[in-house]
Amino acid sequence: MEAGEHAAIHTAGWDVRYNRLLSNSITASAEYINIQYTGDIKSPLSYVMLDALQPGDNVRWTLGWQQKLWNGLQLTANYQGRKSPAQRAIHTGNVMVKALF
């Protein structure tokens, strides 16, 4: 019998959203993820299975802001972070301006 890759993933989290009619919105979320994993943690398969997280206690969080500007322009800013055991936190963000026709 061949040993395979096995993961047990338990997640708890919350999401919050605040909207102002025809103006802006703010979103926030946080997740605690506990992962039990058997297999080679450095394989491409484990990277996909564990969504780039590591076995043990992980945390992910997001914050988003969307603002309607003048003449059909919309400004969006997003921030995401994650922390895995024995690794530094990873922070990413982006800002986007859309023209709505």
C-alpha cells in the first residue's frame, strides 16, 4: 500500500461588511486555520492542498475599501495577510481605479 498525502483542515473565522448607499463600502475578515498534514511538505501537491499554508496553527486576514468617485470612477484598495508557524507574516495589497460606463 502506498502512503499518500493526507490533510485535515479545521477553519473558524468571521466576515464583516459596512456599506453606505451609493458611496463606499468596507470589508474585513479573519480566519484561524489548523492543519494536520502527512506527506512531503515541500512538494508542489502539498502547496496546493494546503493553500500555501503550513501544518499547525495558521491565521489569514483581509481588509478592503471601495469608494465611488465622480463621473463613474471607482477606487478599490485591498490588503491581505497570512501567518504560518515558524514563518514571518506575508502582507500583500493592491489599489485599483475602475471606469464604469
